[in-house]
Amino acid sequence: MSQQKHIFTRTCVVCRKKRQHDELLRLVKTPEGQIMFDSTGRMDGRGAYICADADHWGGGIDRGRLNNALKATIDDSTLRSLNEAMDLPNKE
């Protein structure tokens, strides 16, 4: 009998949908207080997962769900730099 590999699921902090770990993007607030895109999934700090859907960015920031998940305030310049790092269009 072969043992199946466990598939990790995470919840998008914006739409609250559960998806496989590899279908979401991870943002992290580092111990220094910077908010960064975590491509490795292993950076130290407080992490939050979000769908790669660009529509989430406007609504997620407006509702404060991403801010609450990271326990930080994300300003427009940080949002623009995250969009550039993830190749998403700027939403303002």
C-alpha cells in the first residue's frame, strides 16, 4: 500500500478560499518590519497568503484584511513595490 503525499492547503486572506499552497503567493512582514514577497516560502517573519489574482489587491487593502493578517499597515509605495515584484498591474 503506497502512502499519499500530504497536500498543504492555505487560506487566501482576501477571498478566504482554501487553495493548495503552491497556488498562492506568500507575503511576509520581516522582523525588521519590511513587507516583502516571499518566493521561497521560508522567510522569517509573519506570513500571509493571497491569491495571485490582481483583483484582490484593491479590495484586500481597502478592507484591511491583508493589514490585519500581517499586523502592519501597507502604504501605497509598499503596494507598488509588491506589485512590481510579482509582475501585477498597479491598482490605485
